[in-house]
Amino acid sequence: MNAPAPRTAEQFDDAAQQRDAATLGMWAFLATEVLFFGVLFAAYTVCRVLWPDAFASASRHTDLTLGGIETGVLLTSSFTVALAVRDVQLGGRRLAAALLCGTAVLGLAFLAIHGVEYYDDYKAAVIPGIRYEEVGGLAAQERLFFFLYYITTAFHGLHVAIGVVLLLTMAVRTHRAEFGPEYHTPLEVSALYWHLVDIVWIFVFPLYYQVGRA
């Protein structure tokens, strides 16, 4: 079953122009997301320079094993979503839909693992504003580390959750043969979004999990 020809919106001359506009719009959106995370990473860098011992000490409270598993899960999900886009470009449908569902499952697995981390952090009483019982001369600076950690990872987790919904929607549309070699722009821009989610985590993991482990 071939994908139907895309309907071009009134403001565009043809489907190619519409695709270019959609892609440009997604890149502009991703740029704003990069700016947001960039501010958080810049704040982390400044604080890390000011209080290196406190940040190294606080980082040891993070679960390096679970963080590594999460990294592997997201890297695998980037691979599967890229395969899904490629399959559609080659005229496939069922495999692409299955790959998109698999990518969404990996995203859910990431969220579940991170939920376990948050629960362990709660038991360890290192969540500022909810349960924080760290004491000592570095407690105040360590609190700042955890504040940045939870803001960054929670916002990233929100992006993962949105991406899961988006990928499942794309899987349904792919299964219905709405996309094909001639038209798959929504799938392409959705994949771009998911790759951003993965790239952000590539920065989060070494900054918050690996610092001070040596």
C-alpha cells in the first residue's frame, strides 16, 4: 500500500517547500532547547569551578551504573529511530512502525530507570526542598549540585516523555501507510527531536555522574 500524496498547505508553492519549512522550524525549535540546556550547563560549569570539592563529593551520590545503563538505552534508541526513518525512505512500513514502537519502549525504560534513581535519592535524603539531610561544611554547596541535577534531569525527562508520545503517534501513522519515500517529513522532524534528547543526555551523564569519580 503506497503512501498518499502529501497535501500542500496554501502558504507553500509545493511539497518540497513545505518540507523545507517544517525542517527549518524544527531546527529553530531545537536551537531554543539547546539554549535552555546550555544555560543549565553553564551554571553547572561556573559552580563546579567555584566549589570543585563539593560537586565531586555530591556526584558520588549519583548511581553510575544506572546512569550508564540509561546512556546505553538512549544511544540504542537513537539507532532504532534512525533505522525507522531509513526503512520508510526505502518504502517500508511495518518494520519502521515496529522500530518506532521499540524506540518508544526504550524511552519508557529510560524513564523507569530514572524513577528508580529518584526513589533511591529520596531514601538517601539528597533531594533539596523535599528531603535533604546532608550535613557538614560542604552541605550548602552540595545542595546546589543536587538542585541543578534535578532541574536538568527532570526537564530532560519531560522531553523524553513528550518524545515517547510523539514516536507512538508516528508509529501509528506509519502503520497506516501515511508516510512513504515521497513524503515522511513529520517522521523526519520527530526523529530530529529524539536525537536532541539523546545528545543532551550525552552531556548530562559525564557532568553529573562521572565528575569526581577518579
